[in-house]
Amino acid sequence: SQQGEEDPQALSIQEGENATMNCSYKTSINNLQWYRQNSGRGLVHLILIRSNEREKHSGRLRVTLDTSKKSSSLLITASRAADTASYFCATDLNTDKLIFGTGTRLQVFP
Amino acid sequence: KAGVTQTPRYLIKTRGQQVTLSCSPISGHRSVSWYQQTPGQGLQFLFEYFSETQRNKGNFPGRFSGRQFSNSRSEMNVSTLELGDSALYLCASSLAETDTQYFGPGTRLTVL
């Protein structure tokens, strides 16, 4: 079963706009990670945020974590066509077993 | 540093056959995890190995098995293939427990 639910399931925006994806999970976590997947290929790690962190930045990415609400959000600023992909959140429970969310399909139109 | 490699990239098998998939982790990484991705079930954890020992196992039937060698390379085996085993199988490696996992490109298995 999946720990995370992502919202929205699909998102379409124009280049230059910001994209926000949300992830909710069910149990306490050690950390939360975001991954990107292009067209059924391998997953690319984007960012890891630990349970004692509230916000983290990496380039055009901003991730927030609210452990009291068991939720996280990924913001991609100034989106580009190359950002078109599926985005997944993944949580771990103090092991290497990642539990993935259902994913958000992002389409960025030029 | 080379990334995680998986072989083969594509595989077509028929029902009842068995298949072995291979994963070479990033050099120095001792933990290898396997995941199955299907349109219906999404990404699901299969198992995880560290120093040749299986540490975690997902909720899959016994037809799915794996092992890890002393050089950290890992293999997973699926016996008596079923149509529902058609999926993208992803391998990931990490330095240690709870570290970032780095994924390979996957093996796309089609069962006819």
C-alpha cells in the first residue's frame, strides 16, 4: 500500500509559471524525498528533507515539510518545458524502504 | 562516478518462465533496494539488501527473490512469471540506511 497521496494528480502550466505539488503521508517519518521521473524511465533524486527541517531549497526547487499535518509541498519556480515529468514524494520509516506517493504528472507548455 | 546500472534494459518473457535482473550500485554503496512500478499499483518496494543480507522485504509473493554479492551487485529473480508481473523494475543504491537512494534506469519486463 502507498503511504503518500499527491495532489494534484496532473498539472498543466505555461513556461515561466510556478508549479506546486503537495504530498500527504500517514505515519511518522525519518525523512521525505522528492523524485522526478521522465516517461517511465529511472527516478532522479531532487531533494531530501529531514523530519526536523521545515524548508529546504535547491536551485529552482523549494520543499516544505509540516510534520504536524503530515504533509510536504514541492514548488518549482519559473518552470521550463524540460521540467515536464512525473514527480513523486517518498517517505522512509528509519529504513531504506521508501514508500512512494501516487505522483503528480506535470506538463509545462512552451 | 558511474551511476546505478541495470541489465537488461528490456526483456520479453512468456508466462511460466523465470527471469533474472541485475543491478550494479554506485561504487562504494552497500545498500541496494528493488522496486516494482506498474500503472495500477504505482511504485512498490520489493526488498532491500545490505552487505549481502536482506534487511527489508515488501509484500510480494515468494516468486520474487533476490540476492546481493560481496561486491554489492544485486540480482532479483522472478519465477513462474505471470502477466501481472509486467512492470518497470527499478534498482536503487545508497551509502547507508536512510541516505538518499539513487535509482538506475530500470528494466522493463513484458510478460506475454
